[in-house]
Amino acid sequence: MSWLATPVLLMCALAAIALAHRAMSARYPRDDEPLVDAVDALLPQTQCAQCGYPGCRPYAEAIAAGSTALNLCPPGGATLHHQLIDLMGAEQTDTPPTEPSAVVAVIDEARCIGCALCLPPCPVDAIVGAANKMHTVIEQVCTGCELCVPACPVDCISLHVLDAAPISDGDQPGISPQARACINCARCDPLCPVDLPVQALWQAVDRDNSALAVEQGLMQCIECRLCDQACPSLIPLAASFGAAKQAQQRQQTEVAARQRHKARFQAHLERQAQAQQSAAEKRATRLRNRQRWS
């Protein structure tokens, strides 16, 4: 009877595997757009439509589908172009876009007529105003997409170039002429008052591996310079760690700004959809009333 038991056991095993797969699929649904999400995370989220698509997400979908070029985003510049090439595994055949200067829209309030025509085009709702009232731009929210400029009938909106942040001395640590390469002596490790692996941290910073540096405790460095005193190679460790921390903080600020712009764009689309639906309902009500009285 063993020849009968084998098929039965096999069928039971296949049924158990099918049930387990179904349960796992229900608990952990499949992400059908991982590549789209990865591309979208790299885009600057300015929603400027300069790429020819109505937003960053549609452009990401087109890139993931392989139906468009990788150099259509001027705000991202050459940096984004190279990141997309690395992500998509493509060859660098296109010319990187020229990255424009950071700009912000400014409304000449003396000339503003309060027409409110600039409000709908703004993808992140950075313009504050109402009909027949003076308008203004929230500079911290504006992405400089330029979509509001052609919407103004009196040309009272202009773009102003933002001043670049000055580079402090800590951003570019000076290397002593006597400084030499790290000799892996680890004399700096026991001196750290917050018990950081200073030697490993320096190696991560020196190789521009920010993820590893953060994992090694970069953001906990207090820049006390005790490690500098122990380094026989005269490497400015504390200054280098400080510059790396500032770069990491700038990167985190940029990521937060992208997420904020993306959230405001989604809210903008939802409000537009609600306004269109409300207008359609009012129109249908007027038509019904007109038919009732006709």
C-alpha cells in the first residue's frame, strides 16, 4: 500500500504549500512598482513638468517602462542623470541636462489684481491668496517650477535666483602639508569620549561611504579633536567628521524637502479632483432644475 501513500502525501504537501503561499500573499502583498518607486525617490519632486510629463511620478513610470530618455529633468541636473543611469543599468549615450540655478517665484504685490489664475497651476500650493485679494508666495514651499509665470495676465510674477549657501571652513577641512595616509594604528579609538570606532569611521568618510559612516556613528561625533592629537599621520579627523556630518544633514534636508513637495502635490491633485467633482455635481443639479421648469 506504500505506492498509494506516496501520491497522497505528495498531494497533501502541495496543498499545504499552496495554502501557505496564499496566506503569505495576503499578509505581504506584492509591490508591483518597486522600480517606479526607486526612480521616483531619486527625482527632485519639483513637479515642474519640464520633462514633458505632468509630474515626477509619471516621468518615473515612463523611465521604468523604458519609454523615455533619462536626461529630461533639468532640476536634477547631471547628478540625477548619472544616478538614473546607475539605477537602470543604461549606457551614457545622452547628454546630461544643464542644471538651472535655484529660483523662487516672487509676486509684485503692487501690480497683483487678485485674479487667482496663478493658484491652480502651482503643483505644491505655494501661492496664498483669494479672488480680488493680494497674493503672495511661500518661499520655503516654492519649487521654482515656473508654471505660475505664464498664468499671470498682468506679468506680475517673476523668478528670483536664490543665493547659494556660503561654504564654511568646516565644509572643506584643510589638510596639513605634513599629513599622510592612515596607517591603521588605531591610536585614535581609545581616546574617543563617545566610544566611536574612529579609525573605521575615518575610512568610511575617506571613501565617501556616507551610509557606512552613519552606521559607524558619524552623527554622534562631538568633534572634540582628541583623535587629532593621537593621529601620527596628522589627519584632521574631527574637521573631516564635521564636514561629513554637515553633508549628511544637507542630504537629509533635501530628502525631507522632496517628501514634503510630493505630499503637497498629492494634496493639490486631490483638491483639484474634489473641485472638479463638486463643479460637475452643481452643473448636473442646474440641468435637472432647468428641465423641471421647462
